[in-house]
Amino acid sequence: MFAEQRRPKEGFWDLPLVASRITDLEMRTRAAAMGQLQAKAAILDEISNAITFADIRRKNLELLYTGRTGALRTLDAVHLATLDFFNRDIGETALATYDRRLAAAAHAMGFEVIVP
């Protein structure tokens, strides 16, 4: 996220944001890998506080057990399964991603995809 040259459009962070708990783990793991965990801690906390996280539970990941995410990397499959959960239980939820492969998979499954 910090290495991205692109930034979300103005107001993106004001929208209701939902994600799998894995999103928080990924942000912090990437920051640590860059040696930036302490330096970015405040912004990571701010971002995390803006997101409603779904816990990693079987009911939230049912799509993984259908085999429909088999071509994706594990964490991308978890994100897509979480999107499926949100669309079933919360209502229409779009996927915001810069990842082309994940966006294509989500689009192919009929999910709305936005590039922030």
C-alpha cells in the first residue's frame, strides 16, 4: 500500500469500508518487511480503525470450500471469499483493489470491482 504510486480518490476513506481481518495482517506484515512497522504504526492504526473487519471464520469463507477460488493465491482467495460473505450477509459490496488478477476473478464471478 505504501509502495503504490496510486492513491484512492478523494473521499474513498470516508466510505463504509469492510474487509477480512487478513487485510490488517497484510498491511502490518508488508510494513514490517519494509522495515517501516514502527514508522507507519500511526497510519496503520488509523486505516485499521476506519475498516470494519470480518473475522476469519468458516461461515465467512464458504466460497473457499466450493472450489471456485482455486486459481487464486491463498490470500486473494480469502479476500474474494470475504467479499462473497459481505454480499450475502450485508448487501451489495464492491471490491476495491489495484490487483489485476484479483479484480478479474471478482469481476468474472459477478462482483462489482472498483479501482480506488
